[in-house]
Amino acid sequence: MTSTKTMELEELRGRIRRTVIAVLGHDRFEMRDDLTARDVEGWDSLTHMSIITGLEKEFGVRFKLKEINKLKNMGSLIELIRSKLEPT
């Protein structure tokens, strides 16, 4: 049986993936926690900022520059978004 938390995580991953695809214009990457921009064709510094902006719009959140600079991979991005969506 799938837990609610697992379903929420999969929905979150799907929304992130759709945003990245919309910015990059392709889906030639596998969503995994250790995925980095270096692993994805066309993901450079300019598209990185477009992805960040797209994710801010998608999730209704704002990222601080220091948070963006700390991102190491997709896993850290997912955790950052999850932390911003948690009720305070």
C-alpha cells in the first residue's frame, strides 16, 4: 500500500519534471535524486534560472539566492520545495 507521503512525493516529482521539460523543451532525462544540471542536455545557467522561476510559479513559493546556491542535485531541490510547502 502506498503511503500518502509517497504519493505526495511522486506528485511533487511529476510537477517538477513537467516544469523542467517545459523550460528545456525535451524530456531526455531521468528524475532521480542525484540528477544534476550537468547530466541534462541544455541545462545551463540561463535555463537554470528559468527552471527556478518556473518552479516558483508552479508551487507558489519564492527561493532565496542562498537557497538556490546551496542546491546540489534534484534531491536537494525536492527537499527545498517540500520544506516551503510544509505548513508553518
